Amino acid sequence: MKLILEPGNTRTSVALDRLIEARLVALAERQHVDEAVVRLNDDREGSPRYQANILIRVPGPDIHAVACDHTLRVAVQKAIAAVEEQVVARQARRRRRLSSQLQQPAKARTGRAW
């Protein structure tokens, strides 16, 4: 997995970088991830001030999440939680689809040739 962290116009701490890396590596164990792009923005005039954008490139449609909050750490946690929810939903949808496609047992023949 390739991890790209774009801090934009904000400064990140080592602890926040480790949090992002740990959560995305844990996610990569459940879902194949080719690339993860995390963009962090600081809008000094806006409220809430911080925004976290996450793009996860996976086989099939990519996963996107955006979250805003008054602290950068919480914005990142919300965005990662949204990504994890999407991965869980996709896995559940895949399981439902596979279980519905299982072949039903054939009915017993009566011996009559119609």
C-alpha cells in the first residue's frame, strides 16, 4: 500500500501521522488497498476549521470520505471511520450477493417422463 499524506496549509504532528498510518494499515489488512491519499486542510476563516479528505484506491470503485471538525485529529478520525464503514458495507454486500447466488438443491425426480 502506498500512503500519501498531503498536509496542505496545516502542520501535522508525529502522533497524528502515526495514527493515520496505523488505522490505514489496519484497513489494508481487511481490504486490498493500492494507494491511500490523505489531504488535510486548515480554513482559518471557516467553522469548523479543519477538513480531512481521504481517497482510498481499491480494486473496483474508489472509496472517498470527507470530514470537518474544530480539531484536526477529530476530523481525521471521522474521515477514517467513514472509510471503514464503507469497506464494511462493501464486504457485507459482497457476502449477500455470493450467498444469494448459491445453487439451490435440485428437486427429487418423480420417475415420470412427461
